[in-house]
Amino acid sequence: MGILGVVPRAVRALLLSVLLSAVCTPVAATAKVPREFFGVMIDGPATETPGVLEREAPRMRARGPRTVRFAIDWAAAQPYASFDQVPEGERERFTDVGGVPTDFSRSDRIVRLLAAGRLRPFPVILHAPDWAAKFPGPFYQAGRYGSPPASPRTYARFVAALARRYGPSGTLWRSITPSKRRPIRDWQIWNEPNLGQYWSEKNFQRGYVPLLRASRKAIRAVDRKARIVTGGLTNGASSTAWTALRRIYEAGGKGTFDVVALHPYTRNANGVRATIRSTRKVTRDKGQGRMPILLSEISFSSSDGESPDRKTFATWDTSEGGQADRLRSTLKMVVRERRRLRISGVLWYTWLSPDVQKGRWSDYAGLSRLDGHRIVRKPALLSFQRTVRQLSR
């Protein structure tokens, strides 16, 4: 007869309703995540074209992201080693930070605009100024753009100055209403250090681990609850992301960071998941299975073959429609896997692409794109907005 045959008809109907609801509930009904779980990167025209971020920042929150990653260019902030080197007409724009002239104007502008838009700023700090670079010279010189610092302590002093300005007790917030403050607690140390483009020295871990260690000590002296995030480890030509992380551990990196950041550029959501799983295995092997993993960049570009990169390595290039589809499936996968793999967040690269033809793959990665002076909203933006709304609480 079955279990339902021994209960009253009304109770039987209720039980059937509950059972059918459980059977028919889609897998997508996974527990939802906070909106801060989702974010974007801003760079290129979003930060460099006058007036664009002023217009875009107030609109971003309504489109889904709550966390916004941006670069702080050390070379631009501290171009001179001392005030003696600063041209007379430029001195007013610099602040004295331990004797080093420091221009906070660019980062001040970005942090203020994001905070005003109720967005959480998340900086990545990179690019050594010529006076502090291990391989000084013009940026176009081979190896110069990605030169590591000559001394980790010099970089650490700069990031500590940033923490004093933008952290919970930061001087920037003194003139801002408390409810509108968005202090920075997470600090990303360099970008993609396992790629020669960003770290132009072989065996990157030998210099990068001391940089992590010095930065953690300096930032924690300012904010003891700050979190140190590794540079986004990616699947480059010389190593996979998880191999790079293993090298960091083998170089004594355990205890120098609080979050592992990944840039899992690959063809689809399955490839992203495989990268996260392999990385998680490394942290478990090293006794840090609960270490958060942040996807500080994910992306699929939309040149539809227009970019020459597609022929050489950018297998993540597709059409604008394909970009929207892959974005949706990847975000859903990340939310499904977040608890098992302890994923702390996912950020899309990037918010706004430049107006280009036959450019690099990254020139087609935006959720929107410039067309002359006009901003065109791509299918990926609508996909991002709808998916974030569906997956977040």
C-alpha cells in the first residue's frame, strides 16, 4: 500500500505536495550568497578616461557588483625617491611619506567614487618605480614593465602608507560621513607574479615570498585584521596556477598570506572548476584546506576571432552572445561549488572595454564597451545582472 495509504486524505495531500516540491525543485536552488561575493575589475577607459568613472560608479551597484578591484600604480604614486628630485612646479601634488614624495590623487579619486557608490574598493598594488626597481630603465625596455622591487621593504612601506590612508582609521575617511565610508581591509600584493609579463625574474617565488612577508608585517602593523591576498595566480606558459602556489609554499610562503587569488583563464566553466580544485588540493596538502580562494579575475572575451590572440593562446575568446552564456554558467558553477571549495568571491574582468579593432583579447573582455564616446551595454552585462540577482540575497 505504501506509507501514504495509512494517513488521512488531507495529510496525504499535504505530503504529496511536499514530496513533489522536493522532486521538482531545480538544482539551481542552492543557498544564495551575499552581493559582496560578486565584483568586477575597473581599468582602461573606466579609470583613465576623464569623467567615465564619475558617470559609471553610481550605476554599477544597480548592475550587480558590490566589490570593485582596481590597480594602484606604485610607479605613478612615487615616481621620485626624494623631494630633491621633484621639479619645483610639481611639489604641491605630493605628500611626504617617510621622505618619499607620494601622489595619492589617482587612488583617492577612485576610492572616493567607489565609496560614494556604496561599492567596496579592493586594490591590487603593482609596478615598481624606476628608483625602486630591480631592473630599472624605460618601461618599454625588455623586462622593465614587470620588474620586481629591488627591496621588499620599499614596497612594504608604500602599501603600509596606503593602509594608513584607506584602512579603517584612514586619513581619507576623516572628511567623509561614517555611513558612506568603505575602508579597505583586503590588499592584493602584485598581479600575476607567475607570469614573466608581471614578474620578469625566473623562479618568481624566491622574490615574491619575501614581498608577501614584508607586506603582511607592514600592513598588519596598521590594521591587525587586514587580509593579505596573493597576486592572481594564472595558468601561464611556464606554470599552472596550482604549480605556482606550490612553489610559493615550497619557498616558505605559508603564513605570509590570508587568501589565495586565482585568475583561471580557460575555455569554459569546467576549466575554471578544474583550476580551483587543483589549487584547493595544494592548500590541503599544505595543511591549509580552509584557506579562502578568491577568483580576482575571471573572463571570456568577445572578439569573435577579431583578436589575433585567439589563434595563439586565448581559447576563452568567443562571440558577445557566447561571452554572456559562459559568464552565466561560470557564475552558477562558482556559487554551487563555493562551500566545498571555500571560494570567497568572484570578480569579472573587466567593466568597460576600449574602442579598438584587432586588439588583444583583454580589449574585448568588458561587460560594456566604448564605441567612440558612447558606451554600449553588451549581452554579458545583462547576463551578469540577472545571474547575480538570481544567486544573491
